[in-house]
Amino acid sequence: MKLNVLVTGCGGDIGQSIGKILNESENIKHLMGCDISDKNAGQFIYKNFFLGLPYTHEEYLKKMKQVINDNNIDLVIPIAEPELRFFSTSKILNKIGDAHMVCANESALEIGFDKLKTANFLEENNLPFPKTVLIENCSKPEKFPVIIKSRTGSGSSKVNIVKDDIEFNYLKKKHPEYIVQEYLSSEQGEYTCGLFRSKKGEIRNIILKRELTGGYSGYGEVISNNEISSLLKTIAEKLELVGSINVQLRLTTKGPVVFEINPRFSSTVLFRHMFGFKDLLWSIEDKTDQNISEYVEVEKGKKFYKGFNEYIS
């Protein structure tokens, strides 16, 4: 099956990784990419690159449908988190025009995009969870350090490790919409996990012990851990997951504790693909009612290293 695919928000690191994967796929007939800026390398990866409207523009959906119709697009893969949130809250998760959407299911998006809902979801399903409350409802943490971060959004820029009352009170006043979360020790490492579940309920996962470089996973190693795998399987089932998400956790004295669920393809999507965990292609196959390609679990101990490419014009 040859497909025409449009990737939106293609200029970021995830969008560029998606493009590199799809450029090598035999199932892609025509690949297009759009972004609200051309000051990124997306235009060098997507030969059919164009500037699109921000999702907040009143003509956004109209223009999107026009591009889909004019180019006979079969699939739309939204990458940018704000755009995905828009599609989620607008209940546009199945189709735009005649093109199908490739993204996680509604419950995964709703819970994953809200860190308070994520912690509550874990608690309600008797899974290990970090104690989490709205900062406006917290007069003083039980003990320091604590994590204070945005209830929405991803990345490390809005995450603060707070060690005393002075900083806590400052952030509470500055960001009353933030959450306070239990600090999870990183002594046993931080893990980022790819988690895929098909429409028929087949679950696959990959566990990477990682180190952050500038907010991204700069280095990582494939590990095998039955306790983490069991937890991921339960999460996929409880979310009734269809599609691919990214789960971040730390190992603690009470076992693996999830602190974030990112309901989208993550910055490790290309590394995972190179290891054989091809969740992007599986998601496309599942969306188009094809048989999902076989997965041979990657050998533990395999490592990845984040590099960079330069482009000039």
C-alpha cells in the first residue's frame, strides 16, 4: 500500500526524526511536511515542505483540509504538542477531511497531557504514583526537595527542583497553576519507555535507561526489566491504548514510578526505530488495517548517542 502522508509541526527534533524514518519507508508514495517556521532543518528532510498556519488561526482547519484534498493525503501525523492538544480538545482524532489521523487514542491524550490527571490515573488504578497536588492547594510541602512544574507541556524548562520554603513560595506566587510533585530519587536512573498497543490489543514496549543532554535524551541503553514491562502493559490496558506513547519513570524503593506519560511520538522515536522498535510504522500499518510488522526484541545493552546534522542553503 502506497500512502500520501502529511506531517505537521515537522521542524522540531521529533518531526525531523519522523521524516528520516518515512523517507526510507517503501510504503510512502508522497511525503509532505509543514511547520509554522522555516528556520529549522525540516525543509531539508521533507522535500515537499511548506509553511503552515498556527492552529490558533481561524483559517487553520480550512487550509489544512484544502492541502489534504489538493494532494490526496491519506494520513496526517501531527507532531507539535500544542497542535495535538488542539485536536484532542476539539475531538478531531479520527479524520481531517478525507485523511486519517495517526495519533494515540482519546483517553491516552487526555490523561497524558495533564500531569495531575496522570498521577490520579496511576493512583486510581493501584499503580505506583508520585504524590501530586495543585500548588495553590499546598500550603507547605511535607518535606523537601519537591518538584514544581507545569501541569501541562513537556520538557525540562518548566521543571524545578525546589529545596526550601523561599523558592517554594516564590514559585507558588509566580505560577499558581503549577503542580507540586513528590521528588523521585534518580540514584537508580531515569527511564524512557516506548509503549505501543494495536487495535487488536497487541502490546510492545522498549525500555531505555537514559541521560539528558540539554533537555533531550542524549545517551541511553536498552535494558530488560520485568517489573517495568509489567507496569507498562498494565498502563496500556488501563488506558485502552491504541497507538504509541512515551512513558517516563524512575526506579525507587517502591519499584518503578511513572512521573510522566507523553501521549505522542517522542524524541527517541528514531533511536527506537533503529533498534527495531518501529512504532511509527506499526501505527501507520494499524491505522490502515494492515498486518503489523514482526518485532524482534532488541538485545539489552545496546546503546544510542544523540548526534546532530548541519544544513546550509
